[in-house]
Amino acid sequence: MQLSKIILAAAALAGVLATTAARAEEIRDVEERHAMYLDTTGKMHVITFNDTGHAMAMKYGRALDKGAIIYRNGGKFYLIEDRKMTNGQMLYSSMSSWTNDRLLLGHN
């Protein structure tokens, strides 16, 4: 997987890591020039980009629309982006039924 995809996926992961309400309150915002990096074992690292890293992210990365979800299954990471479904509803509008955890996401 390209580093830029991993960086974008890791940044999106910051919004969905909560498995309990208490843990959700511990999640920090990803600040400017910071990234969340998921290594091959699933461990998350917070890294700060210098000018070179910033330039690479801008050159090879792509912006995500209105947030994203990163899901891990079978040792692979999946990127889930909000989109209009065939029934006309947005995918994230049904997100509360996907988990038993209290969601604190600011999705629209």
C-alpha cells in the first residue's frame, strides 16, 4: 500500500477508534502537518511531517470528503467513505445501526 494511502487512512482512523464512550473522549484531533500512520501490524503512530513530508502528502495524497471510516478485518484495512446508496440515503446515515458503541462522530 502506498504511504500516502496509509497516511490518509490513518488520519481517518482517528475519528472511528472509539469502542466505548470513555475511549471516544480520549481521541485527539489530528492537527495540521500531523498524520496517523497504521503500520502492518495495525499499530497506530502519530507522526509530524516536516516540509518534505508535507510536500509528499500534497503531491501523492488525496482529500477525503466529509470524513472516512477505516475498518480492519483479516489483517487488511478498508476505507469506507460516505456516499449515496441506491435507496437515495447517504451511507453514514445508517451508521448508528452498525455498532453497539455510542458514536460521537460529527458526520452529516
